[in-house]
Amino acid sequence: MAERGCYLLWLRHDGAGLLPFMEVIIQPTYQQLVAIAAEIIRDALLKKPNLVLGLATGSTPIGLYETLVRMHKENGLDFSDVTTFNLDEYIGIPSAHPCSYHTFMTTHFFNAVNIPVANRHIPQSTAENHEAFCEGYEAAIASAGGIDIQVLGIGKEGHIGFNEPSSSLGSRTRIKTLTQSTLEANAQHFGGTVDAVPKMAITMGVGTIMEAKRCLLLANGESKALAIARAVEGPITAEVPASVLQMHPQTVVLIDEAAASQLKRVDYYKQVYANKQKLLRI
Ligand code: F6R
């Protein structure tokens, strides 16, 4: 009985559990994994209407935003008291640039839900005093009460935010130079031209991300399989910044079969998740 109580505490997904864990959930399709991510955010929002969300851009979370928008439009999920902080933004292009993360967020999420403009925060690529801006961004997160749920994608070399390999695991919001791998991966959004991708970005630090109460790391496709294997089963190292999430109190790694294809313990993660579903039905 004591053991069941312990499990149920772990299963609650409400940020109140006492047991630190990294949970790996493998789903057959991308749509299924973003559906679970959206449900976790919806449940948290229903419990805490003034939820503080940390948000990511890039291809991976697009389906998550589509699902949350549907929940808003069809089921009245209310974002009117939500505050958001985006992970990162390029330096050297204006906020209104079609490839900026400001434009991405407006297009994929902000235009379609009711988060007040004053509650949305995205690093500002045109800030003249970057250092003061970065300090202010950290202070704004703290004064909002910290991030309740941080949505993360992962780079092919294991970055989270734009914390490239070799980033300090204690780093805070600051400017980073992007690696060649990131420039090449992101060229698709800049007409396929690597030279057109800004070379630097402002990003929340690894330490900033680690202070989020919960993290949801999403990945799909074979191109992320090695990064996921290194992040989940490799040593904790600045060479793979996402690996530090093994030390985070509550991280859910939500991946499809292709992104899971280089993990050693796929069967075990599936067994753990199946047992959890069984326990939830007891
Ligand atoms: C974007 C971000 C990056 C991306 C990562 C994966 O805000 O923080 O870490 O999550 O580069 O990008 P996609 O999803 O485009 O593969």
C-alpha cells in the first residue's frame, strides 16, 4: 500500500511529487507525443490558471502549439492569466523578420490564443545593452515566480535553447555563438542558405532551464536519435547540454520511435510507461 501511494505521488504530473525523475515516453507517432505534451500543459493550466510557461521554437513544438490552439478554440482552454518566456532569439535580425522567433511565436501560437501581450516575453534581439537585457530577463522570470513548465526541443548535438556543446551547465541567460551544426540545421528556415542564418543568439542558460519546475523535452525523427541517446543514457556532460536534465527534478522526455531508435532501454521505458497507465486505472 505504501508502495502504491509512493507511485501515485510520482504519477501525479502536477509538480508536487517528491521524487526526482526523468521519465521517457515513447510514442508511435509525432501526433501522439504532442497530444501527451498538450495534455500535461492543459492539466497544469486547469490547476493553476496563472501558469508560467517556458516556450521553444523550431519545427518540433509546432504540433504542440496546434493542439493547444485547438484546445483553446474548441474547449475554451483559457490562457488569459498565463505568462510565457521564450528560450531564445537570434541576434542581428529585427523582431519583425519573417524568420525571427518573435514572428514564429506570433504565427504559431500567440495570434491564436488569449495570452495578454504584456505577459509574453521573448529575448529581444535588438536590445542595445545585451548584458542588462539578459539580467532583466532572469529577473522577470524570477518575479513571475519561476517557470512552471519549460518546453524544450533538442539540437542534433544535444543543445537545449541555444546552449551549444561546451556551454556551462550553470549558465544563465546570455549571448551564444551558434555552432556550424546549428547553422546548417536552421538554414532550412532561411531559404536553405547557411550564410543567411544569424551567427549569434540570446538564450536562457542551462542553469536557467534547470530551475524550471518541470521540463518537457520533445523530439521526433531519426536525426535526433543520437542526441536523445546521449542526453538520456550518456554521461552528464557539457558536451551534451541536454544530459544535465538527468539531474532535473521532473523531466518528461517525449519522443517518437525514430528518435528513440538509439536508446538501449527502449523496452524498459515502454514497460515503465505501460505499468504507469495500469496504475492510473486502479
Ligand atoms: C528553439 C530552441 C532550440 C530547438 C532545437 C531543435 O527555441 O531552443 O533548442 O528546440 O534546435 O530545433 P527543431 O525543433 O527545429 O529541430
